[in-house]
Amino acid sequence: MRRPVFGVLFCGLLFATAVAGPQSAAADPCRWIPHDLPLPADATYSATRGSSESTRFVVGETRITGGGAEKGLIWDNGSLTQMASPGSSNIAIHPKDVNNSAVVVGGRDHWGQDSLRAFRYRNGSYELLDTPATHHSWARAVNNLGDVVGEMWQKGSDTRQVVVWLNDGTRREFLPGQAVGISDDRKLVQVTASSAVVIDVASGQRTELPGGRTPAVFDNDRLLHFSWGGLMEWTTAGQHVATWEGGTEPYGRTSSGHVVFGAVMGTATLWQWGIRYSVDSAKQPDVRYYGDISDEGALIGTYVDPDGSSHPARWFWCG
């Protein structure tokens, strides 16, 4: 049953040359084929770190031989653009998310300066987000309005405060914990010490999501998080939608919700209408790096070769 189900589910994704006819399919059975995303010359380490809701844009980072700190990368439908230099080879750029307008957010680490700062990057320029001089900050996610959610913490302390930097530059502080995402209607999703919570940024109204914990992702306005029974899925209104059996690491879901992408003990896995399928590929998306699934059914992630080298890639069914 496995191949026919996948063939129906992802037929919209396939290129004409990949589905020339049943004879070629019979000779070379379909499976998930990784297509490496292009990298700068002399890249020594690279990884995916986030993607837009539309998955048109993917962001990541790389190190270049002799090039100092990490550099930011943007792929637009698979075409590579390097993010602008931050002004020093001792400043590392760590993208974490990108929206549908190619606004990138993440963290900037100035080596030797004890300075971790959240940034928003658009039109080739970095904006360091409002942070007291006594604190570090880090951006985790951005919505399609340009609002950014992340964390801020006092230097020398491990207690993190969730923060939203609105598109107009206003900074608002919320509960201690870890930021997960922010919706276009400005619903903040975070994980506290005891549960996940949704907070309306405008009103402050809170909705508890019992049992919410890390690892967790916010994708297409749904929270997916680990539980002992599998990946739990919630709406921002607090409705428990489903539990995806066996899942241990969430990656994302299609906008329709028909397919959820994650991992079971390190093996990339898809759930369709409650049925679980391991991703049939010799090169698995590594759970240490960012992964997602497009509405057309392409997988996004990073695989690692036996020699330890990492490769940002997109997986297509039947290549």
C-alpha cells in the first residue's frame, strides 16, 4: 500500500520527466531523492535553519574556508543568495526564520564582545532589535507582518524572557520561557516550565495548551510538540486537533493539515490521515537541523554524510 498512497499524495509535486510512465517507475521504484541546495564555494559546514510559510524561501548558515564566522544564506525556490556582510569576519550570523516577503530574523554573535543580539534583516540591511545593554537577545520567528518573537536574558543568567518586537519597533515582554512562533493575527506561542501557552499580543489574553513542551514547532498556525504518545497538534484557540502516533521530533505540516512531517527516533516520518510512513531515503533529514514540508509535498532539511559533512537539501518524491 505504501507506494500507491505516496504516489497519489504527492503527484502534484512531481516533474514531468520524473513520471514519464509506469515502465520507468517499475524499473526504478520511487523513493525520496535529496537534491542538494547550492552553497558558496569553499563552504565547510552548512545547515538549514528556517523557511517561510509558503516554503518559497529557506534560510540557513554556512562557514567558508578561511572566512571567519558563520554567514547567512537565503534560498529562493532553490536559488542561493548570500546575506550581506555584517561588517566584520568576527560577527557570526545565525538565521532562524524567514517570512513570505523574505524578511529574515535570527541572532548575531560578535565573537569576543559578549554580545548576542536579535536581528531583523530586510532589503539587504540588518536591524538590531531593541535590547538593554545589560542583556542578550535572540530572535526565533517572524510573521508575515514583520513582527518578531524571541527571547531576552540578562548577561550571566540563564532565565529567558519571551519578547515580541513589533514591526513598528515596539518591544513587549511576556512570560519566562522559550519562544516558538507568532501568527499573523499576533498570537504568540511559547513554552513555559510547565506547559505551552498562546498569548494574544494586543490584549494579553492567555490560552493554556496542557502538556506542551519542547521540542515544539509552530507551522501554519498550529503548534506541534512532543508528548509520550506522539506529536500533539493544537490550534491557537486551545483545541487539541490530533496526536500523531510515535512522533518524537516535529518538523511541520501542510496548510491543509493532511500531512504532518516529523521524525520517530531519528527516522524522518510522514503522517497522512493518521497513517504513518517512514521516509524512504538513504540520506535522512537530520533531527539536529531544521526541517519542514511544503504544500506541494517537498521536504526541506539537512542530511549528514558518514564523514560528518552536512548538506542542506530538498527531498522530492521520485526525484
